Amino acid sequence: MRRSAARSIARSAVWSAAGPAARRGRAPKQARVLWGAGLVALSVTLSSCAGLGVQGDDGSQQGFVAGDGTWELVAETDRTDAVQITGPGSDGSTVDVSALRGHVVVINVWYAACAPCRVEAPDLAAAAREYSEAGVRFVGINTRDGLAAANTFERQFSVPYPSVMDSGSGQALLALRGVVPPLAVPTTIVLDRQGRPAGRIVGRADPGVLRGMIEQVAGLSSVSPSAGAGQAPTSNDAASRAPSAPAGAAASLNVGGLGVGLPITPVGVG
């Protein structure tokens, strides 16, 4: 078996895991908390783009569908190999994600005529500016457009970061196989400082979930060593308490100020 195929299988196993290593949820609306086996699952009804077909430059709806905002976080010990993504950038540069090692990197998969991509673009641009001083870097992967269409989109939404132009080769998406579901646009991936996929949002990125995920992976939110069961740590976005957990439940992260506790293992950041 080729090494690249083995990586893909390993990543697929991690992202399809149903155990404590994977923290799962969907974009917030009418959430309920389920405790069990050290995992809190966030279940919601989403009012945005579930199952929505989206169009490419040619106006067709062939090939690409939008997800429902489902998100997952993977524990540090269960993360797979660093991703290697290099390609021509929408700004004329060569984008090399491996050159960003040492930074938390947010990768957004998009194209210009994708309706949920347009909805999430202003907040992604705002988050890129908001977390820039904290060392978080953003990179796009454009799956369908020519340079002119991509640049028009970036100007319209004041996108401050470049995208890999991947419509010709598909190599950038290939590097994320096992992490980005086939045909799911938009998808947002958060890489840790070692370049390993640590979180993903399939579908339009909810602003609160995105920020909570960035802060968790970047170590900008903290868990007090003395936190009791069900106590949510503070974050830069919001500080609140999660719903009470059964005795013995793990300390939890209030993801994006949602008021929903997710058990996490505190991770030191060097």
C-alpha cells in the first residue's frame, strides 16, 4: 500500500471516529447536550444550507454540495500527519502551507458561485484579521474558478488572505483526502502548529463555532486545573458556564460562547 493511501485511510478513521477523541456538533440552533463515554455531542437543527446544491462558474450544479455545518475537533494525541499543500495563489504568489508551521492555520475550501461560501466569507475575513496578531493564518482553496472570478470574490468580501487555485490540478484537495469529505463545499479545516488537521466544519462555518475552534486549537482559551465537572473555561469571545454534567465528567470548553460544554483534555502550548 502506498504511503499516501495509508495516510488517507488513517485520516478517514480519525474523522469517522465516534469515541472521545472526536468532539462533534452542528451549527447552533435548539441544541441539546448528551453525556456518555466521556463525549458530549451537540445536536442541532440547522436553518441554512443542508443538502443544498451549489453552482460553479458555468451555472451548473454538478458535483458539489454544501454540508450542514457539522463540526469536529480531534484530540492532539489522535491527530494524523501534517498536510502538504502547495500551489499557485490567487494573489500571484506560490502558497505553501508547510511554510506556516508554527502557526495555527485555517483552511477554507470555496468557490465564487457557492451560496454558503458567500454567506460565510465576511466572517472568515473578519476572523482572519481578528486572530492575525495571535499568529493564526488563513488560506483558501478555490476548487472551481479562474483567477478573475476568484479575485472578484476576494475584492467583494475584502478577503485578506490568498487562496490556492486548485481548479486545474485538484492537488490541494487531494492532499486533504480523508479530511475534507468528497464534494463538500464549503469546508473549513483548522490545522495545529504542526500542520496536522485538528478541527473541521463541513458546510457554512458558524462564526461562534469557528472562533471557539480556533481558540481551542491555538490555546487561546484555557481550562482551569481546578475546574469542576461541567465548568466551562473562559475564552476571548465569551465566558459562561456549561450545563451541569454528571459527576465525574471532564472539564469542558464553551465552544464559541454557545453555552454548551464539550469535554476536552487541556493541552499545553509551547
